Amino acid sequence: MRAVALASILIVHFNATVTGYFTLPHKLFTSTLVQGIYLGDFGSSLFFIVSGASLALTTPPEQSPWQFYKKRAKAVYPLFWLAWAVCFSIRFISQPGYYAGAKTVTLVLTFLGLDNFAVAAGWVGMDFACVGEWFLGSILFLYLLFPLLQRALRRSPLLTWAVTLAVCIPIHMHGWDAGLVAVHIPEFLFGMTFLTLKDQMKVVLMPLLVSGLINLPVDEKLLCAMFSAFVFIALAAVAAPLMDKPLPRAVCAKAAKLSYAVFLVHHVLIQRLVRGFDLAALSRRDTAILFCVYLLATYAAAEALLWLQRWLREQKQVIFQ
């Protein structure tokens, strides 16, 4: 599931960059799915669902919120800060004056991983953002809510869902959160709930989701939430027999292991790789070659980032010893 979500994000950011943010025709992949759902929204929604499911699977109910937040901070921030330091340094030197319009006070947002989120939300016009995307800020808010949602689900699942939908849908429909958080809370909660559902309930959910996709007069993000839940259930159904085979298991395991590092570096890389290309004249063949180079460069950069993180940890241990 994480591999499918990652592939969607890699493709859509490649598409956005080589089409001049969709001002030119697509030459290799589409950026829309059924009902006009944006591929980037689908990949992000699937990530939110997977995150909710994985946390529900691995977080003991007796764990305190403080312990949970501490573990999440260790999982998110060291690699983020490392990627940010490398990417910021390269951009600052190669593009003098690029950050001239960013206010120094917004370095706090960068430190918290909320920089791209703040720009997307309209809090600031420009920040020192260069890695992380809006997604990181959104998932951090969901992490903040996780202990509350976990306890609420244990006490009353139906009430938890009723309150969540009653609060989140109006907030999203009125645009009070710029579509960055409220619509993703039900996705996150669905992932948390999925592990407790019986197989019969999962089978019943699929036609209900399809019916909602076809008939409900809602916006693309709510349609995307339903479509992503449908795909999540379908992937869960095929995962067990597929993962029995060595090659799919190895590929998906590697993609899942690298996903966070790839997420941090991939957009910066494709933006740099297209420099010097005449995007309007770029042929389908050369677009395909560029996509392959982009995948290889992203893989290499993600591996290098993880290696650098391990090396720094080893040096820290040596110093303290």
C-alpha cells in the first residue's frame, strides 16, 4: 500500500514539473483518476490511511501520549532536518537571493516541519521551505490527534466516527483549513479502524464506497477519500497472496523502507533535473528517459540520506562512549 502511494506521488510531481505545472500536455502519465480525482490527492490520501493503520497496529493502547509523541518526533525530525540542511545549503548557494523574501521568524516553522504547510495554508507568503511538502505538516497534526482518536475508538467507535464526520466535513466544505487537515482526519481514522473490521464488513463497504463515488455531490477531495478507502480495501485483499512471492515482497518492502527519505528528496530532485530542458519541445522518448533518471537519482539520494543518518548516529555513539 505504501509502495502504491509512493509511486503515485513520484509520478504526479514528475508530471507537474515536466508540464510546467500542467500548462503543457501530458506526455507519459496521466494526473487524474476516476471522477477527475487528482493523482497527488490519491497518493496522499492513501498515505494517511496507511499511517493510521500502521500506528494502530504498532502503538500499544497503554502507551502515554508523551511516549507516542516522543517516538514520532524521533521518526520524523532527524531525517527531515538532515534533508533540509543539505537541500537548503545547495539552493542557497546555487540561487543567491532565493530566500530574500522569507522572514527570519519563519525559521521556527522550518524547524517544526510546518514550512510548506504554512505556505499552502496562507499563513506566510514565503518560507525557507525546500523539503517536506504540505503533507508533513498535515501528518504532524494527525499525529497530535492520534492518542485521542485511539482512546475514543476503544470506548465508542460509532460515536467517534459520528463526531469526526460532523466536525470535519463542515470545516472542509467551508475551506476553513484550506483542505489540509479536516478531510484527512476521516482517512486517518479509517486506517485505524480498518484492522478491527470483520471481513464481511469490508466486503459491504466496497459497494457503498463505489455508490458514494458515483452519486454523492461532493468535491474532489471527499471523492478522493472514498476512492482511496476503496483502493485500500482492495490492496488489503490482494496483499497476502502477492506478498508470498519473493520479488513483489522485496520490491514493496524496499519502497516502504525508503518512502520517507524518497518523500523528502524527490521533488527537489526533479525540479533541478528539468533545468536546461525546453519542456514544450520535450519528446515522449526523452520524457521517459528523464523519468528513469529521476527514479534512479531519487533512489540514490534516499539511500545516501539514510546512510548519512546512520553514520551520524554512529559518530554520536562514539563521541558519548
